Amino acid sequence: MRRRVAAPTFLRNARIRRLRHHAGVGTWRSTGIEAPHQGLAQGVILIYELVCVCAREAGINRRRLLETVAVGVIAAASSGVAMAREVSPGATFVLVHGAWHGGWCWSRVRPLLEASGARVTTPTLTGLGERRHLIRREINLKTHVADIVQHIENEQLTNVVLVGHSYGGFPATLAATQLPGRVSQLVLLDAFFPHEGETILLHAGPDIANDYNAKAAASLDWNIPVLPASVFGLVGEDAAWVDSRLTPHPIATYTQAAAYGGGGLPANRSFVLCKQSSVGAVLATSLDHVRADPDFNLVEIEAGHDVMVDNPQLLADTLLALL
């Protein structure tokens, strides 16, 4: 229930009413303020009282000064309320990283999404990031799918916007087909999109597949070595930050075939294509799949592959616009 607070006469000024009307922040009435929250009304009244004292002591025309101050206060409060309205209550982003990365890679975009009112989680897949000590040959695609499924179920998350970046598109897509009651939207961020039975190495092409398979066969301890951050289009301090955190990636996640769950893909699904991405060639098959699927919403942004690192604001704005 909204609390009503008595308003001074000057607050019913037509200029102020028009500003509030266009901003969509409640309504000034002749008998008081009907505000979206108590804090806005109390703030206006407090400033009113302070300005009255200052104006009286300085001999300033109080009415004109108060009207000017009120317009500024209401404009600032209106922008804050508009920001709070960006995300509908209950929206939860689960952000799944790509190869060699970990949940750490979302640290710049996470607070931007949370500031809009969303809940955000950033699980790290087994064998990577802070879980690097668990890497072994037995970790495969099913392991990473289970990581995501168990995370969402154990946290009892619902209305999930499941975002998979790069390699993360494979396990995120497959996890979504196992969680039809929890995942409401799938977003593939410059990512691989598998059809049933496909592998990452199939998408990557025969040269990479032959190279990786030969090295894996030669040693059970071999996993995919990290690539320099420059491969993802990063430079300077961004590249140094990422290079210091990348870890080898479990090879069996690239060789195991995708297996869909019984729930099917979410009806609401999008692919965000980073137009400045330096890894676009290996995503060609995925893009063909997306363009052949009329239920996919294809969004293009001017960004590099690791957009969460070098342009987190653009990514946050893009994800929020998909809600």
C-alpha cells in the first residue's frame, strides 16, 4: 500500500506535475503525494524544509527557488524509479562461461545486471577457474551439463534466463532441454549451438579436430591448452587480466556428442552475435543452425568475442533488452 504524505502547495505547480507525468512516477494530487515509495516523498519534503530555512534567511524569493529545486529532485528520483523498472520481478540470469574461462569472467557485467533488479549467478564448470584442481580426462560434456542443471535445481531458481558464452553454448543448450519448468529463456552469446549428436570438434573443423584427437590419444594427461586473450580480441589491461586467469580445458567436453533432454528448447531463445568477434569462423555451423530456426531471435552487436570483459555495459544493456 502506498503511503500518502501531505504536499506543500508549490509541489502542485503545473510544471512539476507535467514532469512527473512524463516520467511515470506517481501523481501529485491536491491533497498530497502519491509516490511509488515512501523515500521519494520524504526526500522532497526534507529538501522543502531545508530550502525554506535557507531562503528565509537569505531573503530569496522562496516560491521560485522551491519550484526550481523540486524540478531537479523529481527528475533525479524519476530516473532512479525508471531504472528500477527495467527488470520484471523474479528475473534470474545464470551466466555460463566458455572454454578456459570461469565464473570470474562475468565479474564486470554481473553488478550492472544486479543494479537493474535482476538476480545473477555465475557458476564455474568442473575443471576450470577455481575448480581447476578437478580437471581430469573423465570430465566430459555431460559433466558440464550436470553442473548447470544441479546449480539451477539446488539454488531452486525459476524464471531463468540461461546465457551460454562461446563453448558454454553447448552445455547451456543441453541443460535448458532438461529444465523446461525452470529455464524460461535461452541466450547464446557468440556461442556454439548444437544439434543432437554433434560435437564441438565437428563445429571447429577437421584441422582442429585432428590435432586435438592426436594429442589426446598420445597422453591421458593432455587437455586443451589455454589460448592467449588476444585471440578473443582483448588488448592491454583487459588481456593481462584474462591471461592471468585462463586455465586448460577438459578435452572430453569437445569430443562427446550432444544429447538433448526431453523438455525441448525454450520457446524464447536468442543468439547474440558479436560482429567484431575474432572467432567467428568456428561458429559458422552454429549460425547456420540459428538462421534455419525461425524461433531464434538473432541480435547483432558491435563487440568482440569477450564482450563481458571489454564492454560489460553493452552486454548488460543487450541482455536486459531481451527480457
